[in-house]
Amino acid sequence: MVQRRRVPNPGDQVNFGFDDPDRPDLVPSRPPIGRRKPHASERDLSTRPHTRLKLDSLAAYLPQWFGIASNVSTDTHYIDAFAGAGHYPDGTETAKGSPVIACEAALDALKAGRQRGRTWRPHLRFIERSKSTAMELRAELARFENVLDYRVIQGDAAKELAGLIAETVGRPTLVFIDPDGYRPVTFDLLGSLAGRRTMTEILLSVDAQGIRRAHARGETAALTAFSGGEWWSGSLGLDGLIDLRSYFRGLCSRLGGVGALFPYANVQHLEFLSNHAHRAIIQCCMSAEGPKRWIAAMERSRAELEVVDRIFPELDDRELVNAIIDRLRTFVGRGGVYFRDCINAMSDVAWNEGDLHQALLLLREQGLVDWSSRLGRDASPAPRFTFAPEWPEALVWDGQQRSERPASQMAPATPGR
């Protein structure tokens, strides 16, 4: 889905609520936000709409996430892998960084739980590579001392994350990962959080254009590690570079859905008109409610951006499988149809082999098609399909992933087919 906004006027101003006065329930250990000198290395939010969007979305989303987590467990973990200094310059003011936003959201949930008589302990961990920035973050969070269990860890996120993730087993966990580019993140790292029975979620923000640039420069090792394999080579466009929509659709399908790391995953591929930045915010979670809430949070901050793609693998797959079934209708009543014939029928469909298999398996289950050997273009002997002479008017995929039966269970092919 594409949603377009007008090109912003230079005078456009949006109030994102970052200039709220210090909250009275916290220990005042520093000057009020808005009058603090920012870290010299940080860039003003007025030139970083993607950072503004990220921060505002977190501010809207984390209170909901902590509120739900506090109802399902007595302990909850939150990890910010690239934390920063805890504040950003914002014109003449200063905006709260993601660690402050997380601490305030956790504190609100903690207080709400106490009012209901619930015992809940949020554990917040913030990783920052720069020693000076980590020191600044500690000063920024000092007002949460003796109020929250938080810790600032000065070190490399790629080295520290494994140990921190190991501490979260059996407890609701949210890991927020926002690196410069994407290189420190690997598919294996994301996979270390998969398969849990407890509430687990990843929010990953990456430089989408950085993926294309890395491929163009031949820097493919990190891309393969991030993607979880070299399947990305099938996502190249006519220009020989990675087609980002195709790539993120493939990545999303590997992260979420049946047989993937998580039950649910979605990608927001964002193009910012003001500075030509491209970001991809990837969410992996265990509930269908998570994507709905994250999208709603993002809708609150939409200045100077265009949503290029909103990718949900289970929805995309359903649409594609149904489109493939519709094209296969052209073979009703025919026999001796080869795999290449099926592919040629997809000339106007953005098909992939997995979705074609799902369509054929569903049709066989309905008694509408049969074939002589296993599926696949490389099958030997090549499968030959026979389609039933009559099909129902309406036939749609139910979303259930099917696998091919072992050859021993397949009915023998009719001679001459």
C-alpha cells in the first residue's frame, strides 16, 4: 500500500510532545530537559525526521507494551542495543532519547501495577559503545536511581546482546535495535529470540538504502549474515541492484509466518522527503495485535514521510496464492501441463515458487489437479499436471501452509499423462 503526502512546506511544524517539563515523580538530578546542552556528536532532529518518527512511535507504543507485559509476568526485560546519550538537540530545545522514553513508560506501568496491588519488576538494559556517551547517558538516567532497575552497559552491542538475551529467558522481552546502517545485526542474533513461549518482540530499524549500497560495493558478507542466507540474490532488479520491496518481502517472510522465526513480522519501508533517507522498521512478535498497535503508534508521527511499502507476509502470501490459483484456471480440463507452462501463466503476477507450490497443493487437496512426480523446476522426471474439467466458481487459499506428501503416498501416475 502506498500512502503519499504533499511535499512539506519549509514552515511546517509538528508538536511531538518531547518538550514536556520534568515529571514530578522522578528524582530531579539534572537540569530540566529542554535546557541541557546536547552531546556534540548528535545531529539536530530537525534534520533527522526518521529519528523523530522512531522516538515518537516509541513514546506511543512502549506504554502499551509495558502495560500488557506487566499483566502476564512479574518480570519484564527491555534491551536498547544502541542507546545513545539519552537526549537529542531539537532546534533550541532538547528531546528525550529512547532510553528516557523507555524508562518513563516502564515507570508509568510500574505505578499502575502498584495501584492494582500487582508486583511487577521491569529490567531495562541500555548498551552504548562510546565511553563518553555512556557516561552522559548514566547522568541522564540518574533520576531513575532507586526507582527502576536499569543499567547502562558500555560496550559493543554485537558482543553484549547474547549475554543480555540469555538473562531474559522465560520472561516478556522487547529488544530495540537501531544501529547506524545494519551491519552489527545478524539473522542468527534475531533467531536467538525466536521459539519462546513468553511474550517476545523485536523492533529493528535499519538503513534501507545502506543495504543497496553494500550490495553495489560488493560487500555481501554482512548482507548475507543479516539476511540469513544468500537468497537475497534473487531480489535483484533490472538495474542489477537489490529491489528493496522484493528484498524486504523475502526477509519478512523468513522472519514471520508459518515455519519462520516468529509468528508475526512486518516491515515499514519509509521514504523521507526532506532528506531523502530510507528507513526500514522491522517488527517481529508473537501476537497479531502487536503489528496493529505499532502501526497505530507510527501513524501519530507522519510528517515529511511517505510510506513506500507496508509488508505483512501472511497477507501478501494470501493475495499471491489466490492470484496464482486464478491464473491456473486457464488449464482447467487440460493434461500434460509442465511446470514451465504454469510459470508462463504467471506473466502478470509477482509470483514465487513457494506460493505456486501452495496453490498447487491446495488444488490437489481439492481434487482439482494431480501430477506425476515431486514438485519443482529441477524435479526429475519433470512433473506433468492434469487439471480437472470442472472447478468451483470461488476458490481461495485458507492461509494454511501445505507440504508435499512423500512419493510413497502419491497415487501412481496414469499412463500417457
